[in-house]
Amino acid sequence: MLHSTNKGLILGIMVGTTGISLLLLWYHKVRRPRTTMNLPKFLSLGNTFDSVTLQDETHDSQGPTAIFQRRQLQILEKLNELLINMEELKEEIRVLKEAVPKLEEYIQGELGGKITVHKISPQHRARKRRLAPVQSSATSNNSSEEAESEGGYITANTDTEEQSFPVTKALNTHVEDLNLDVLLQKADRLRLEESSKMESFELLCDHKDKYRDEIEFIWRFARAYGDMYELSTNTQEKKHYANIGKTLGEKAITRAPMNGHCHLWYAILCGYVSEFEGLQNKINYGHRFKEHLDKAIQFLPEEPFLYYLKGRYCYTVSKLSWIEKKMAATLFGKIPSSTVEEALQNFLKVEELHPGFSKSNYMFLAKCYIDLEQTNDAVKFCDLAVLLPCVSREDREAQKEVKKISTFLKRVNVLRFESKTTFLQNAFH
């Protein structure tokens, strides 16, 4: 089997070549997110290199260094493919484990003359009209770059979206006709609750033919695809939503280059798409993310979410290890740079613009202060984070992290107290 072959090849490479093993360990570390956030994962991967665009160099005039760099990149690309295959194998095994008990229930039901009702995932619930399904395997095998039209706009009616996962047929096909302002307000209101984000997406799908050329509609539609990416637990669905959303975002920034919301959601969707790309495209998408995030801040200087994303970027880059920086310099010629202090300023800007913005912002403020050895401030923001309610999956994940940080800070304070007590006792004896 292909997966077995890939697995054996990985083990052979790891055992046979120490140098490639080092690359694998480094790349595997880079691929794993350092924090739990429902954001583009590359924010926590450390591969958003600033102003880096890789070129395929093939001129004979290049020296041994350039040839060595190209070979390193080829090795990393191959390792990336192998790791992706391993991840797909793990996913298949997980699905099979879940399917076996259901198969037993089905057989028992059939033998007992019962009718088995098949459950539908949240992403496949009935809707007023057909839900945008996943692309065909031919499209999924191509990179997102190849899937893009020349400034084109792929709507939820195109072949890209209508090659489908099975969805149930809606009983009520009536669609309420809303004017643009009412539609946008309703869509914005619905997505405030995580449980209603799918309904917001469906509402926009129902009106896409009427408002497909309206900028305020387009960027919200792109945002809705980003929401569906987060809600989905299926890899192919996530890839589908990310690619369609990015294409919508691309049309938005082309038509409205001065609109900060267009740049914001295009940046985020580039991050989502990068999760399914090879190493070179990951780097290129990281560059796009940084570029369009900066543009969004330029046009929306009072939007706290932008500074939160910028803080995440700065914090991630500041945490790159020496080996990661060395590899970046060797392969790409430029090392991304930022500091914890810069990240802290962005997170503080979020709090200034919107006090109590999110548990996650408080969590990162606490982390920054720990790194700067200002534990009193770290405790302060942990306490503030605990006071905020958990209303989303992101909040619940941040809450777990805050508890870990609080436990660490308590241990630090205990050790300091014991050290101080010991010092005083020794001083008086």
C-alpha cells in the first residue's frame, strides 16, 4: 500500500541519514502549533518569513551553495509529502475505528428488522438550499494557485463547489428576500454565536446570486467560508472551504484595495490554505499574510482583532529557536525577526482599544510578561482571563492554557517565598 510504503521510507530515512533526520525533526516541530487557537495555524508554526518569496533557480551560473540550498528544499518538500501521507493514514485509521461499532449496530438492526437512521455531521445539516460541497479530487490535487481564476470569483454555484459531499434535501426551499443592508446586519448578528455561524453562512449562500458583485457582501462571504473551515472536522471539507474563501477574498481585495476588511479576511484565508500546501507555498502564503495584515491595519487602525493577529505573529517569530533561524537563513536567505516586547505592545493595543477583548489576548499578555520576568503583571492578566466567560471553542482552549500558566506562576511564587525565608533565616543565625 502507498501509506505503508511511505511509512517505511520515513523510517529508512530517519535511521539511515542523521542530517535528514535533523531536518525532519525541525520541520515536524515547525508544523505543530505552539498554542491552541482557531486561527491560521502558520501563526504558531514559525514559517511566516517576512518578505520571502522562493524562486526555482536553475541557471548554470549558480555556485555550490545555491545547488545545496535547492537540494535541501527538495528534501524538505519530500518530507512534507511523507508527513502529510502519514497524517492521512492516521485519519483513515481513526475513521475506521469509529465506523466499526456503527457497522455492528447496523448489522444488528438489519437482522432485527429495524431501520437504521444515519446521522449527519453538523457540516451536512439540511439547509434552505444546497450547501456548497467539496471540490473533486482533481481540484484537490492541484495547488490553490492553480485553482484560481484570473481574478475570477468562484461562487457557490460553480463546478468547483457543486461536486459534493452528500447532504440532505431541505423540506422548505423558500428563501426570504432581504435587501442588502438587512442581510448584512443579520449575517453579522448570527455569527456572533458559534452555534449560529453555519446559519449565517447559509443565509449568505441563499443571496449570493443577487449580491455577488457587492464588496460588503463578498468579504463577508469569504469570512463565512473561513467560519465553515473552523467548524468542519473533515480535512477535505476544510480544504474546500479554505480555497473557496481565499478566492472570494482575492476578488474582494482586487475590487476594493482600500477596504481593510477585505485585506483582513484574505490574509486569514491565505493562512488556512497554507495548511494544505508544500513548504514553498507555505512560505509564500506567510509572506502574503504579513503583507495584507499590515495593509488591513493601515486602513482599520482602530480594529483590535488586527493587533491581536499582529501580536500572535510577533510572538511566534520571537520564539523561533536558533536551529529554526539557522535553517531559515540557509534555505531562504533572510531570517524573520521580532521580539516579545513588540508582541506585548500589540496585545496591549488590543486591550486599549477593546478592554476584555478575549481570553486569548489575556493569555498572551500573561505569556509575554512571564518571558519578561514580570510575574505580577502575568498573574494580573491570568486573573482577568478567568473572569471572562467561555463562549467558544477558542475560549475553552485558552482557559485550559491560562490554568497551566496560573499553576506555573503559583509554583514560582512558592519557590521565591521559600528562598526569601531561607535567606532571612540564614541572615539571623
